[in-house]
Amino acid sequence: MLKSGVYTQLAPILFGNGTSQQAGKKAKDLNMTKVLLVTDKGVLDTGHAEKVVNVLKAEGIDVVMWDGVETDCPDYTVAAAAAIGREKAVDSIIGVGGGSVLDTAKAIAAVIPNGDGVLQEIVLYLTGQKRYAVQPLPLMLIPTTAGTGSESTFVSVVSSETMQCKIGLPCPPNYGIVDPELTVGSPAFITAFAGMDAFSHASEALTEVKNTPHSDLLAYEAIRLISKWLPIAVKDINNLEARENLALASNFAGIAFNESGVHMGHSTAHALGHMYHIPHGICCALVTPPIIEFSAKAYPEKMKKIGEIMGLSFSPETPENIGKIVGNAVRVLCKEIGIPSLKEQGLTKEQVLAAKPMIYQEPLCMTFDGTITEQDVITLLETLYDDYQ
């Protein structure tokens, strides 16, 4: 019997090469008249943000540029940008950049009309105990990496000083433009960990409690595209065909993630990223193999299908063997694209195990469609450290 569930698509997505040139027209359709364009200095250097500014201005839209985004969306940067937005009386937000930029843009859209107090009460908004007094500003997102799929997810992942953790602030976008041309030439290392971020979204969405046949379909296709095209894009950062396929995979994984969800893998990535300032995509890459091994106990057929997509075969077809074969294949993929181990990044096993309380106490950890014990978290962290050298 097929599992019941709700199929959702948060916002329209305009996909294809050169589509960022339509940003002005789409912004006008959304009644944007004075935009806070959110980006970072790296994206500014590529010229992508300036190109979007130009097409906005060509449609008569005023633009205030803010390039103060920092990695992992610290809440103080959101407050700083929101203050500028209020001072300049902007009526809308456009984010142009990678995951941290898009997360920051989302949070700014909610905070400008509702005040900085939102950032102190993120957990209340995330759990539905509190709703925004004022509707967030109209929001358009234009990714320049193929990883987060944030243009199709409802939360902004904010690094909260108050809570001393990463936590999701709800703020869905109104429109997304996925232009693969904006990802061409992205450095190999960023390409690698962004791609594995999308892989982790897809693989965890298959086993989150809200998974549906629809989210599964998108997740499997994302895994197929990433497995094939990510090594190619890392080896040749200007390969447009690879970039097109990865951009599509990232968006598909984002929709699957938004419709289903993620679980212990992302709790682990959030904790390690917060504690040791490791890029989110690297954490996701390293945690995916042991998560697959863990998930195979409850979902052997789904993990087997991931393996078959990657060209693997299984004998015997036991849950443990399926998990180990697929997990090791993902480790090989991570090695091929240059993902460094935690040991190579200077962490000790004791430091990694110290993340256990933060992981196990995070509600996201328990959204796996099965049982998770404290020992499961310990085993995950030990495997994460020991089995990827």
C-alpha cells in the first residue's frame, strides 16, 4: 500500500540557462518597487549580483545593495541588514548567492516588518506557537550554487547567539530563479560540498517521517543526477551540462526536503558546524554514509535503490550489507571530489563525541521514521570519525 501524504510546492521556480535575466520582470510581477538585494562579497566579485541589479533597474525598480552576509547566517547579520532595510524603506527582498545568502535573505524578509525580537524567539515560530504579526516582505531567491535548494524550502537556517545553535526560522520564498549559468566556474571545493549537501537532503528525505511517494521520486532523481554529474563538475568547473544537471538536482532535493524533511544527519551537521565552524556541506557529506548505514536497518529497500542508482549490486541482500555497501560507495564519492575527513580538519574523536548532547536534544533528530536512541547517536559519531580516513 502506498503511503498517503501531501504534495507541496512552495513557490514557482523559473529554471534554465539565462533565466536570471528575467529577474526584473518577475520582480515587477511581484509588485516589488524598492528591493534590498542581499549577497556576499564573493558573489559580488563574480559580477552575478551586479547583473541582477542591472535587470532590476531596467524595469524601474530601485535597488539597495547589502553584501554583509556571513557564513551560516548569524542572527546579528540579519539584524544589521534589517536595520538598513527599514532605514531605506525597502518593500521587498532578493537574495543572490549560495546557501548562507539565501538563508539570510529569508530571515531578513521576516525580521524587517516584525522586528528583531523574532530572532530571540525563533523556536516559537518554528514550532507554530507564534505567528508573524506582519506578513514577511515579498521574497525572491536566485541561487549561485547547487546545494541547499533554499529557493524551495520554508525555513532559513539561522545561527542563533541566544540559543547557541543552528535553528530554522520559517519564511518561505515567493519566487525562485534557478539559472545554472550562475553556478559555472564556482570553485571545485564549493561545488563538491554544495553537491553533497543536496545529496544529504535527498537521502534523508527518503526516511523522514513525512516521506511520500512524490518526495521519494524527487529524492531518487536528485541522487541519480548528483552521483553522475558532481564528479564531472568538480573536475571541470566550467562544464555547463554538469552545472545544469546539478542545479536541477539541488532544486529537486530541496522540494523533497521541504515536503518530507531531514533528520539525524542534519542534526549532526548543525551541531558540528556550530561547534567547530565546519562548512555545512562538508558536515553533510561526512555524515551521509553512516546515516545510510543506520537507515538501512529500517528502510533496506530504499537504501538498496540508492545503491542501484549508483550502479551497485548486493549479495547477500541483508539490511546490514546493503547499508555498508551503499555507505562505502558514498565515502568513495566523497573522496573522489575531495571532501576532507574530520581528522584532516584537526578534530579529535573526543571533540566529535562531545556533539552528542546537542544532536540528541535537537527535535530534528527525532523526525526519522523510526526509533533513535542515545546509543545510535554515539555509534553514528564514532562511525563518522573512524570510517572515513
